Amino acid sequence: MFCVDCGKELKIFREGACIDCYLKNHSFSKSPEIIDIFVCSHCGAYKYKNTWVTNLFDETLKRVIKNSFYISNDLRSVDITTNYGEEKERIECKVTISGLIDDVKIDEDHEILVRVRKTVCDVCSKRYGGYHEAVIQIRADKRKLSKDEIVVIQSAVEGLVEIMQDKGNRARFITDSTEEHGGLDFYLSDKGSALTITKKVQGKYGGSIKQSSKNIGMKDSRQVYRMTYLLRLPSFRKGDFISYGGSFFRISSISGNKVHVFEISSWMEKVFDVNALEKASILGGEELIRDMILVSQTEDEVQIMDPKTYRTFDVRKPENITFESKMVRIVGLDDEPYLLPEENSDPENNTKAK
């Protein structure tokens, strides 16, 4: 058959025309002259339609192109490629729209101007405006948080928020954090996230949670409440020596409402509820430990010497324990020395020694 355009006897593709004439007289994509892309000047997120995304610039550009260009439904397996120079406020960009018409591959090129407009996203607007829906207050019972606790807890809370953000929850953020009344205050953007974080910190460090709410006004004809979650940590902490029920213990770990300890005289592991130890006497922590020279040892006891006074004395040791190092650690409690496990040993597993 003859092509209606060129008159040549060729295979007719569509509308009486051969493939070359048909493609010459038809376009399958159309572009605007200018495309605007909005970027947050604080966090670098890009706006796509009514959503802020943390994609790379090229990914966002392709999504905006696909939304802004006319692309014929006849074009299948559409692919968009972009070619541009340095990312700046005004970018000259070549866009190639590729696809298939039946089984014929076509490419259509467009020259557009991409304008990158700086603004502030919804999340940063709230963050830098001091917006928060909840306050997490972390305090310790009858004491101030130690410097180490402040550093570790601060890092833990910030880490939990980062995990939420990495999962796509951009609206979860810490507006501010301060040291208050011997503890820590965190101002969070989301009530649900704040409660989740409070429970996770409690699970690691123990303590009890109390919550309260404050009416801060109306939004969309509904009352708006700001929540406060108070996590009060136990008066004791990991590494403390305590006196309870006529025995001495050292706290190995605190998890939720459970306190793992080992009895100083036997190194036997025990577990108490946090509430059960409310009346325990806190004797001190690491400062009570002293290093002594190991002079000799038998099955039942060791002879040790104070390196400062050269005084020697005998101390009973847990059954079947053999000390390998030349120095041993003791803790003096109630004017009596007690042996502690070696640094590389685990007191929780030393109920029977080798």
C-alpha cells in the first residue's frame, strides 16, 4: 500500500501513513517552558504536589516532570531522562521522554527551565516555631541524674526519634531539650511518639510513668491537649551497692520493673521488683571499690594486701572461685571487706566457678 503522505509503497503503520511519516507528524509529549521546584531551606526536603519528600533532586525533578508534562496514553514503557549542569536557582535542563508506540521506540527531547525556589516546609515551620504536643520529663527519685545518665539518655531519645524519621515519619522531631531540676526535659512534636519513647526509656532504665494533660486551646472545633509524660527513675542505678533485707547487693542492671543484682557475699544472682527495693539503703557506687594485691589464696579465702598501707588481711571468697590476676577488687561494707568478681568475669554466671 502507498503512504498517504510520502506516496511510497511501504508498510502502513497508522492512519494510512508509514512509520516515518506518522512519527514526523505526531508528538507524544508536550512540556511547559518553566518548572518550579520548591526546596526547604532548613532540611533540604522537596515539595511534590502537597507533600514534602526527602528524595534526591533528580528523583524529585522526574516526578515533577511526569506530573507537569503531557504524555500520550499511546506511549508505553515511558522513561524520563534529564541532563543538566550544576544545581542552582535556575537550571537549563534537557528532558528526554522515551517509550514505545506499538513495538517502535521513540525519543522526544524538550528544553525547559527549572527554577529552584527556597521556602520552609511544614515540619521546619513547626520545629523552628517551637511547636510541640508533648513533654517528656525524666527525673530520678531522691537524686539528680548523673552526668553519664544525662549523656546516655539524651543520646537514646535522639536516636529513637532518628529511627522514626528514617522510617518516613518526618513530622516526628524534638523541638527542644533542656536540663531541668536535676533531670531532662524533651519537647516533642507528636504525643503518640512521645509516649512510645518514654516507655522505651523506661524499659531500659526502669522507673514509673505518670502522665498529665493541659488544655491549650481549640483547633478545627476540637479541644487540643498537650501531654506531659513524667518518667521517674529509681533512686538507685546500675553499679550501686545497696543494703536490703540484711544483705548487701550490687545492681547489675535495671530493665523495666525488674532489678538484677548479685549478692556481695555469694555472687548469687537475684531479681527484685523495683518497688520492693524502695526501702533499700544506697551505700554508694564505684567509689567504694578498692584494688588490693593478691598475696595468696586457698579454696576458701584469699590473703590480700593494701598497696597504700601494706596491711594484709584474709577475706572469705565464694566457693570454688580462683582468681587469675595479681590484683583483686574489694568493697568495704559495714567495716568488712568483700571480694568482687574479676573484670573479665560475669557475676551473674559465677554461682559456681571453675
